[in-house]
Amino acid sequence: MKHILVTGSLAFDYIMDFPGAFSDHIMPDKIHQINLSFLVNTLKKERGGTAGNIAYNLSLLKINPAIFAAAGNDFGEYASFLKQQGIDTSNIQIIKDKKTASAFIMTDKVDNQITGFYPGAMTHSNEYSLKTLQQKPDFVIISPNDPKAIIKLADECRKLNIPFMIDIGMQLPSLTSDEIKNIVQKATILIGNDYEIDLLKKKSSLSEEELFKQVEILIITLGANGSQITTKNETCAIPPAKPKEVLDPTGAGDAYRAGFMAGYIRGLDLKTCGQMGSVAACYAIEKYGTQQHRFTIDAFQERYVQTFGDVLELEK
């Protein structure tokens, strides 16, 4: 099996549920002066962060990755959990005088989210280099992280001739047009939701044609409408898998990325990879927290067949 390196944030998620709709409390004529307080009915602290979430889902799909990231002095229990899942934590840098990053996520009854993020130890991510790794990875996943780290990692992947997936996500607003153009250059896969990809094109002034001169595969996730996978030669519309119940959408995107990559690393076609992403996302949606769901390969394959009617056979 290929050696997969996952980079991005490691964080603790504080997940809150607001029983109403944010839109009912926002007055359009007062948008310039917002002072809101939402009374939530649940609060849970969970393991999270983009790197941790993607690596966890990959481990469930029997792709045991390594994580390359920075965490704080409160990371011990989280690190032990990752090791128990078969995830290589030897390249996680512990910043002794900082706390692990924290995300404060509030979700309303129609799945809108408001998030506050404290980067903590993540701000040191750009201090570490892929060049120091004892084993050169076969593929690198660059998920949302400190902006300087994203830039550095993409540049090092190109120089070391390592294929990579780039997911700029929430860091798009903090990057300049030239930085975005540099990051996506020669990326094997670019992934984001429809809003993020539209913002990326707008900020970088890259047309679809110009984007495909740099990127081999473009994946646009569309929430409840599934996803779209595009190359220079084809476009695959991937229908959504239907969750048994919707408890918490947090982490669904990371699960999709892991599901897609678990198929891609195995050499499966793009349609199958996208459908694996859809199924993986369902498992995340059905549980509170981003790493509380579990499944076996057999259960995953069975659910894939039930959802899409196609046979999926994954080695264990």
C-alpha cells in the first residue's frame, strides 16, 4: 500500500447545536452592527482538525496514513487515540508552550454553521519541512492549515515531485491572488465546496480553462446535492448518499475527502472514488463529532452497494 501523508490542522472541536435558525435573528438592515447571542442546547468537546479527521477516516478504510502537523501540550490523549487507529503520529510536532488549536462550531436547525477558530500550536506548522521526513510519501493531502504552511507544503511537493491534493478551504480569504495561483500549480487534485471554488476563481482570476492547465482533477462538493468531479476530458456528477439521520454535518467534508482518496490510492475510477466519498460522508453526518463514527470494510461495501447498486470490493 502506498505511503500517504496527511497535513492540516489538529484541533479540539467544541460543537454546539442551536435549535432555531440563525436567519431568524439577523436583521438585514442591522448587518453593519451585529450583537447576537444564541442559547445552545448541546455542547460537546470532540477530537477534530482537518488532518485528524481525514486520517481517521482513511484508517477506517484500511489506508493507514501518517500525519504531518503541529499540536499543543494538551495533545497526549488525542495522540494515543490516533495511534490506536493505526495512524503514524511520529511526524506530529508538539509545541510545548502552546495549546492545540480549537474550533468553536455552532450549527442551527437547517445546518448553517458559525465557527470561531483559535490556531494555537497550528501557527508553527510552517516551521517544519517535508524534506526532513525519513520516508518520502507517495501522496500528500494538503488540507486547511496555517496559510504559510499551505504555501510551503505545495511548493515542497512540487520540488520533491510528490503528487498532492490541495484543499485551501477556510484559508482562501487570507491568501492573495498570486499565492492562490502558486498553491494550485501542478496539483493533482483541487477540492472545495461550490462556494470555495467560486471564491478561488474570483480571487485568482483563473478561468476554468486556465485552472485545468495547472490541476488534473477538480472536485466540487455540493452538500446535499452530491459532488462534481471534472478533468480535462470528463465530468462525473456524483449523487449524494442518503444518511440514516442527520445529527451533525461537521466533518462530512473531511470524510468525503478520505473516502475519495481511499479509492484513488487503490487506482479506482473517479466515479467510484466520488461515490466512496459520498458514503463516507454519511457515516460522519450520522454521529455527533468528526471521529465518533465507525464502520468495517464489509459494512462500507454493503452500504455502497445499497446506495449505488454497484459492487465495491476493497482489499482489507
